[in-house]
Amino acid sequence: MVNLVIRECEPEDVEAVHQLDLDWESEGVTYGFGPSSPDEIREALGPYLLVAVAADEIIGYSRGEVHVSRDLCIFEEGEQHLEIYDLYVREPYRSAGIGGKLVERMKEIAGRNGIRRFRVHSATMDLDRVLKFYRNHGFRTWCLEMFI
């Protein structure tokens, strides 16, 4: 995509990110999660809240948070890791590599901060597509939870 910019979310972007969350909710593609409030988005401002901007429009975002490993068999006890909570790209821009650029930028920023481990979970209704996406970015499956 020409002129795509991935950058840290700024305070004046909060409403646009909130609108993306509302767009995501209206798609009905996730079990049991709702959109973040503008206040929650403001609280997340920092290096792990990124926006994708094309033609001066915010078309996607990703949000993560650093955690210290406790009782996770996949990471050493006390090891820092970045958990990706949200990743969303507006419909007309999907399958153009934007989500991947958001994930890779988060990994790059975390790496500069000494974080080498990453974690993501998803309550998506399209698990096969999400698994393929994250596997293409180096993630491996740790566990699976299912229901009837």
C-alpha cells in the first residue's frame, strides 16, 4: 500500500481508534469481547498502541502490553513478554499486509526494549484464518480451548 504509515497512537487519534473498535464490534466476529472505551484507549497510549494511517485516515490499529511471566509453562518465570490484545484493520484494507506490518512493528519496538517473547490470544469466530495469520508472523500454538 502506497503511503502507509505505522506510528504510535497519539491523543488526538483516540476517537478514531475507538471508532475502529466500534466497527470491529459491529462485524460480530468475536466471542465475548466488546470495544474499549475512549478512556481505556487513552490509558493504553504508549509504544505498544500503534495506528496504521493511509491518506491521512487511520485504517487499523494494534494494542499490546508488557507482562512478566507468572506460571506460564511457555516462558521462564519472571521473563517479560509482550501480549498483543487487539489487532484490527478496516475491511477495504484487509489482505494488503497492514495487519502484518502492525504486528512486525510491535515486535520491533519490543525488541528494542529487550523483549524477545510474544503472546496473543483470540476469541475469533474465524480461528483458521487467525491461526494462519499469526503463524506467518512466527507464532506457534500453545493451547486450544473449545466449546459446544
